[in-house]
Amino acid sequence: MTNRLLPKLAVPRPTRHEAVRLVTDFALLTVGAVLMIYAFRTFMLPYGIAGGGVGGLALVANDWLGLAPGLTMLVLNLPILVLGYRALGGTRFLVRTAYVVVLYNLGVDTLGHVFPEGLSDDLLLMALFGGVVSGIGAGLVYRAAGTPAGTGVISRIVQLRTGLPVSQIYLVLDGSVIALQGLTFGWEAALYSVVLLFVNGLAVDYVLEGPSVVRTLTVVTNQPDVVSAVVFDTMRVGVTEWSATGMYTDEQRHILFCTVSRAEAPRLVEAIQDADPGAFTVIGHAHQRRGGLVR
């Protein structure tokens, strides 16, 4: 009986774009983890403030039992990684999140001599900077399709299983940890932890969404042709129109929609009011605009 050589299965190689994206993602994961290490060592650990979660538990364990905070976070995050792998993202989630967790948690213990500690006795200043730096780091991690694990993963799993809002789950989990921090380090430190948690969320959103530099204009008018011509002539942007009914007057109206830059919005609103003094204009904030009419 002759042996036949089995044909080799062709394994698709990643394209150049995919390779560049992978390198970029892991660069973001690395920078994000380093920023979180810096924030924890410099602004949180010396003052007993952290925005709840696994980091807050690590601070408490360090104070009560003298356990290394990074190792404590790693031990607490391991079962969370397993749960997240099964319930959320599969292999892609596991690889990127595990990379961040190991780098961040072990870096907290091994890179302590690299980052300065005790920069100031002003707890508010430390909470603000700790929230900003850790939020930027976490935002970079999220942009690269990873997570720092912790209560974020637990909240998402509970939300999927129960339908409860993530904000409420965060409030229960992080609120409980901050209360434990208050019993350990004092209620003043716990209040500053709330400040840090709030600023952290703002910084994460800023990194993920960017600055709000785009303005959306919604115009209710009876002269859609005149107003749309003014918008196009003034800003050279396209306008979308749809019909509506005024519920108070029961009259037909026209709604126009367009986007402009933040600097252009005041001039455009003035031009619209000059063209149609009866127009009703609402300016909204947006973070990005893509596609549409090219100027």
C-alpha cells in the first residue's frame, strides 16, 4: 500500500494593510499599558486613590496584607479573562486583552523605580492627572480592540445576561470598591477616587471619539430652496431636505440638515437668518464626518 502525500492546505497570508494594522494596534496597546502603569504608580498608589475596579481592590490588598498591587491585579484579572473569552470576544479578545493585562499588571510591580512618586500633596491635582493619564492609556487600548479587563468586562457580561444598563452595573461594582477604599484610606480619598473615575471616563471618550470639531445644523424653514442655496453658496456643502408637519400649527415645514466645521457654524447661521428670518436653526455637536459632497 503506497503512502500518498497529503496536499498542503494553503494558509492565507495577511495582507500588507493587515500587517500594518496589527503592528499599529500592538503599538497602541503597549503605549496605553505604559500610560496606565505611570498613572497607577505616580498618581494612585502613593495616595490610596483609584477609580474603583480591580485597581482599587489592589490598593486595599496592598494596605491590608502588603501584597504587591500588580500581582494582585493579575490574579484577579485571570478569571475575568476566562469569562471574557467565553462570553465576549473569542481569541482576538483574549490575545489583545491578555497582552495588556500582563504588561500593565506586571509593569506596576517591576517598573516602579522608573516613574516618580509623591509629586504633590494636593490630592485633587493627583486625582485629576491620574484620571487623565489613565483614561488616555485605556482609550488607546480600546482603540486597538483590547481592554484593560477588570470591572469593564464583568459589566459587559452582566449587561448581556440581564439587560441591565452598563452604567448601573458600573455604579454597583465600582461604588462598592470605592466604599471599601473609603474604609481603608479614609472617605476623603474615596471622594477623590470618584473624581478620578469621572475624569478617566471623559479622557477615554475623548481618545475614542476625538474632539467635537464638527457642527451639525438642523434648519426648519418654509423656504428650503432659498436656504439650501445660501448654505451651498456660503460653505460649499451639500444639504439634505425632508418634509415635516408642525404639530402646533399643523402646517407643512421643510427640514434641512448639513455639517460644517466649528469655526464655520456662526457665519452660516447668520447667513441663514439673513436669507430667512423665520427659519428655526439648531446647532449640534458631532465628532466625525465622512463621505458626502467633496468641496
